[in-house]
Amino acid sequence: MALVYLLAGADADLVGVACTAGNVAVDQVCRNNLDLLAFCGAGVPVSRGADGPLAGPSPTGSAHGAGGLGYARLPTATTAPTGYDAATAWIRAAHAHPGRLVGVVTGPLTNLALAVRTDPELPTLLDRLVVMGGAYGRPGEPATAAEWNISVDPEAAAEVLAAWPPAAPPILCGLELTTQIVMTPGHFDELARVAGSESNPLLAVLEDAMRYYFQAHHDRGYGYLAHLHDPLAAAVALDPALVATRSATVTVERSDLEYRGLTRTDWTGRRDANAQIGVQVDPAAFLDRFVQRVGGFAARLAYS
């Protein structure tokens, strides 16, 4: 959903996709990205990244099915990943587009941490970095559990936060923000209206993918819905004004096994801030933007 959002507008020039293990194994992540990009007619380089986190066990289980795309099935693309790894892809892109590259991470931060280890200058070359990850609570109400992306590789998250310059800290889109974006099956009716067809091929793929996610939320007692965590981060990467942010100092718990991956947040300003945390968004405005953008893209694909 996030990748399609980025592909859908002229305001984004996608220069690469870096894959890492998370909900599914890294080779499956590569396959999913290659197949979806080909299905959308986009010739974007895809680079294979880390098989697992910097330390600790690899994650198991997936909220998106064994293949990572829910019930969706895509034609197998003939394209292959690049001959260089995802960390190298980050470094090459940063040097090719100094001061203009926008990084957006919607999974574990492993690849970016490895890139910064190799090239400590990398953070200064990016225009901005947006991360979907973490749970930050609110002033006086600290988070009590770790979010998935950070908990998969807490060491990588800590290294990235430590590496970024204080003058331009990453924008962190945590669960308190992203769970405000609630998608329901009715939004696919709206997408179909914008696309001009109830049988649009791209929307069928997205709906099949999301149907599994709707069911996963329903089975956990949240209702037949899903939160658009990653698409919101993608949108913020393009338009930071979409969300209000607040400066804070974030540390990632790594030593306490019970709370491993917990993002401990100091909102007081007594310490130097290392993050801009998204604290407010207009869900209706974002969902309308998403529907218009993705629905229009689906229409252009179907009738071009």
C-alpha cells in the first residue's frame, strides 16, 4: 500500500527499494517488491538486504500471511534484485542525490544501520528520514509495549537514532499516530469510484492483500478494519506538513529482555532531542488523499 502510494504521484521519484527480513524472509520480500513494481509498470531497482537483525533471533510469524501479501497473488516478474546489497543501495542513493534524497523506512532499520556503519556521512546527505516504528506514549503516559518494527531489531534502531544529526532528526511515525488511520472495506468502494471500475486489476490486488489484514485485526478483537501504518509514513516522507510533530529524546531498550525494543521517550526537553515524533494527523484528510491518489493511479494503469 505504501509502495503504490509512492508510485502514484508525480511528486515522488522513487530511486530504489531496500528489502529486509521482517514479517517474511528477505527473499520473499524481494519477490513481492519486484512483482508489485512490475505489475505497476515501474522500473525501480530492488536490493536484497539483511537476512535478520543485527543481534538476537529473527522474527517469526506474520500479520500478512505466509507470503507477506495476504490473499493477493501477482504475476512473477522477470526482473531480479540488483547485484549490490541494500546497505550499498542506501549509500549509492545518498551520494547520487545529496541533500535531496528522502529516506522512508517501513520495516526494521537493519539495512540503514548497516549503511551508516559503512558510511557515517550518510545521515548528513539525506534531506530527511521518516520511520514507521515505535510506540512513544504521550507526556505523562509512557508507552508500555514495544512496536513490531523496532522490536525486530532494537540495536539497529538505536544505532540509527545515535547517528542522525541533531539539526535534522528523523520523523518517527509511531503507533499512537498511525493507528488513527483506520481503513475499512468501504474505502475500496471509494477507490473503485475514483478508478472508474469495480474490477480494476490493481485495486483487486490491494483488496486481496488487505482482506487478510482486516481478518487479522478482526480475530484480535479490533473490528473488521486495518491501520494504514506504512502508507501514512510514505505520505509524510513526501509532505511532512501532513502531521504535527514534537521534539523528544528517544532511547531504545536493548538489555531488558521483557521490554526489549521498547522506545522510552523523554518529552521534557532536558536532554538533546534526537527525534521529531508525529503526534497529530487528520485521518479523514489523509484517507481522502490516499483514495484520490491511489484510485487515480489505478485508473491510469487500467486504461493506459
